[in-house]
Amino acid sequence: MTQSNEPSATLAGFDPSRSRRALVVRGGWEGHQPVEATDLFIPFLQESGFTVDVHGSPEPYADAGYMAGVDLIVQCMTMSTIEKEQFEGLRSAVEAGAGFAGWHGGIADSYRNTSDYLHLVGGQFACHPGKHPDERVGDMSDNYVPYRVTMLPEAADHPITTGIEDFDLVTEQYWVLSDDYVDVLATTTQKVREWDPWHREVTSPAIWTRQWGEGRIFVTTAGHQVDVLEDPSVNLIVRRGLLWASR
């Protein structure tokens, strides 16, 4: 397992001396700790040469003049809603070359009622099968299960995942609905347990990228709360993913 915490995230070719602007959009369901989670990475972005703007809603997406100067959009907005002009501004910015990046429900479970957003991201949270019914206590921990993130062979040389081996987590395991335009770097497999209604294992993307116009999209489904984002492998993947996605 890779344990490196170098500020550069070992991403070859990224020049931290060049000035860039990052927009952090955070909010939505508080269970994902949107403020604390994004605060974990803001210092890294600043050390990597970004001026960081933080907003509590997707309202800036509608400002075309502002978005033209944004190199990276980091979104941690679970569920919530987005207005038509806000979404169109986000999509236009990505098509013009701004990176779009995030983790867990902050990017893969945002704006459920906006199908064009789901199309942009390429994967949507469907569920997180939990513990045996007899073990559930009625809080978020009901969905914390042990699972493995499996790196794909094609991820061995990818800038985001190079040097990272399969790793295990105990947290929400996302079952994701996706299309084949995503470039999958890692997967996770939902086993069939005696209390589950499905009859064969289901493998979902756990880390993926997507090219949209001139822009790059990065998603990892790990990152339910800060403790997961502090896992050495998850943390390194996110930091590399942010830099990789940036214009």
C-alpha cells in the first residue's frame, strides 16, 4: 500500500509554480461532512499553486465570466438541487477545459433530479448494501461493511493510481450505476450474502475518469467522512486526482 504524503502527490508533469484557480463547492447532506472533508484538501491545493474560492452552493456555476477563469472544480455536494443555468454553466466550463473532481456522494450522488448532471459524471450512487439486519442499530454505521478496492491492470501506469495496490476499507461500499464511457481505474465487488435479494456478485467502478470536451473528470466513491479520506491510499488517490483533473 502506498503511504506517501508528498505535497506534489507524485503527479509527474504538474507544475505547482503556475498560478491556477480552484472552486470548491460544498454543502448538501451534512452526514458527509462537506466542510471538514474539503478543508482536508484546501491546504494541499494552495501548496500546489491554486488560489481557492469556497462556496456553499452551485450558484457560481452560472457566472460564465468567473467560470472561464477556473481551472479546477472540486465539488462536495450530496443530493441537493441545481438550477438549469447553474448546471449549464458547470457543463460549459468542463467542456471548455476546467477539471471537475470529487469523492463519494459529493460528486456521485449530487442533483439526483437533473439527469444531464448524471450524464456528465457518468456514474450514479444507487445504494450501499449494509450489515445483516440483526446487526443494525439505526444510524450510518448500519452501512459500514468491510470491502476491497481492486486496482485494474490498466491503472498500473495511470498518474492517479500508479504504485497503489489493492486496499481494504470498512465504510460505505457504493453500488454504482454507470456507462461504458467511464475509464475505470479500480472496482469494488458487492458479494452475495444470505440476506441479499440479488443472486450474483455485482462489480461497480470505485475510481474512474471521464473526458468531457476539453475537460477531465475524476471520481472516487470512497470518502464517506473525513476518517475515510485520511486513509493513506484514499488520500493519495484524491490528491492525485485533483491535480490530474485540473486544466
